[in-house]
Amino acid sequence: MTYNIRTLQLGSSWFPEHSGGLERYYFDLIQHLINQNIQSRGLVIGTNAVEKSTNNRVSAFSQKNLPLLQRLYNARIATKKLINEFNPDLVCVHFALYGFPAADLLSRQALVVHFHGPWAQETAVENGKNRSAIKYYIEKKVYRKANQLIVLSEAFKEILIKDYRIPVDKISVVPGAIDTEKFNISIGKVEARKKLGWPTDRPTLFVVRRLSRRMGLENLLIALKDVRKKFPDVLLMLAGKGNMANELAKSADEMGLKNNIRFLGFVPDDKLSMAYRAADFTVVPSTSLEGFGLITAESMATGTPVLVTPVGGLPEIIKPFNPEWITRDIGSKAISESIISILSGTTKMPSPESCQVYANRYDWKAVTPKISAIYREAMS
């Protein structure tokens, strides 16, 4: 195949070794750019298995357990080496921290930043600290050097404009994407529950989140306590791992929710589609800084609708489909009201087919051409 563009993609961690929205997006993007005649080489944090699994298209410049300064030094050396060997037309940065050490090397290549979220602000929300001046400086330095920035939602576009003073004409909104075929499973809800060992006769909600502060899981537990008053058998299946796992488990016990919630831990890819399909609906209760939420598109691709809070890019996904599936605010009361309305039938349950048709707009086949066009614009 003859490639029209050669890109160097600077990522964060490697998806099969570390789960997360950014990592999943980067992993899939690398696979799909080839369909746009774009040849890519990638650099990530990971093990030696990265090169083997990608036939040397992606390399690990450092392991995650190395000190920060060593990782930054390795990022610079690896980026410089790959620029000299591969001679990319374009460098794409997905995480400012690892683009920063090599920023001064990008004199001949155009630079595109895939903005996955405000790193400094996310740290402040999750760790309860003031926004890090150093992190903000690193982000601003990289973002302002870019020819083009790709954001996942209008909400994140506003953050770049207001908080980082990026000119609006440099920012393009391109939604996140998924492989819808991976989530289009041909079994029904009851059969999926049987395969997973879930109860088949209880109203069941599914949540898959990193168990951290800004995900709104505390509010969801409080909401579940209210929902249980009208639906005693309601069951929340909570997938994910994170630093709040013990805190959430303790809260659930203190609220008397032991029989209404199951902590599933990490759910691997080969079980995730089944889990979405087994639920009556998925809940995304985020409280801040949600750029897109790939889980929203993933769930709908299986035929399972999603209830979201009005945070970041979440309403941008759900409003065109059905605005009734957006809670009135992020609080536990609003969440419980929406869940009760859905379970009681007051809010109409969309058909699996309508969810799947809608999810197709977020398939990589629809999204990758938009990214390709921005790459070409940046080069011009």
C-alpha cells in the first residue's frame, strides 16, 4: 500500500496493559488510520510486549514504574530517534506530559494535539489539590505549539478557549469513536445475564468506571438508596477499579445496599459487551470533566440505552437521541428521579435496534475520515 501521510503518534500508556479512555482511543486510532492511507508509528509507556503485538508499529519508550524524569528523558530520546528514522509528516500528541520533552524538536513537522482532557484540572478534582502550576504550564506549552487541536466535544473546546487561550480556529470537534461491530452481539438480555451469572428477574443497572472522585459514584450510591424504596430488588452492577474501591464498598455497606450492588472489579474486553447487553440500562453519573465518555457509545452499540448526567460532552451524545435520558443535574436526587422514572415506565425505554442505529454515528468508519481531514489541514 502507498501511504499519503506518515504520522508519529505520542501516546500515554498502552491499552491492553492499562485501561482508560485515552488508552482505548489511541489503541483503536492506530488500527484505523491505515484505512485513510495514513501510516503511523507510535510511542507509549509499556512493556516489551507492545512491539511484538503491533509488529513494531508501536514501541514502548519507557516502563511505567520508572521515575518521572527518566520517563521524560526516554520520551525525548525515543521521539528524536523515530523522527530521524521514520521522517513523519505529522506528529500527534495525545498526552502533553510526553509531548513536552520533545516540543523543541518539532521544527519540520506539523503538530496536532488530541486533547483528551485538562490534565491539571483532572488532578485537582481527583486529588483535592489546587491546580498544579507545573502541569498547567506543560499543557499550555504543548497546546500553543500545535497547528491543530482535536477535541472530543464542544465542552472541551470551551475549556481550551477559556482556560488555555487557544484560538478557536485551531480547534476542531471530532467525537470519540468505537468499533460498533465488537459490541453488536446477537443475544438477548436474559441470555446475557445467564452467561454472566447475573439474576434474570431483577431490574439491573450497569456502570463501568474508573473508581475515582469525579466519576460521581458516591452520588449514584445515595441515589440507589432512594430507588430501592420503590424497587427493592434493584441491582447495580459496578465494574472498574481505582483508589475509591474500598471507600465505595464501605459506603454501600453503611447504606444497607449490600444486596443491591455488586462490585465486579475489572471487566475484560471479551466480557464487556455481554455486561452492557445484560443490563436494563447503563448509568454514567459523572460530576465533572467528562469529555465524551466512550462507554456511552459502547453501551448503545450493544442495544442498551444510557442515562447520563449533564456534564461535559455527555449531553452532546444523548440529547439528539432522547433528552429524557439526561438527568436534570448531577445530584443524587436528580439521578434517583430519572432511574425511578425509567424503571416505572414513565420514561420510555428505547428499543435495542434504535440504540444500535444511533451508535453507528460514532463508529470509527464515520470518525476516522474527519481526523484524516484535520491532519491534512494541519500539514497545509
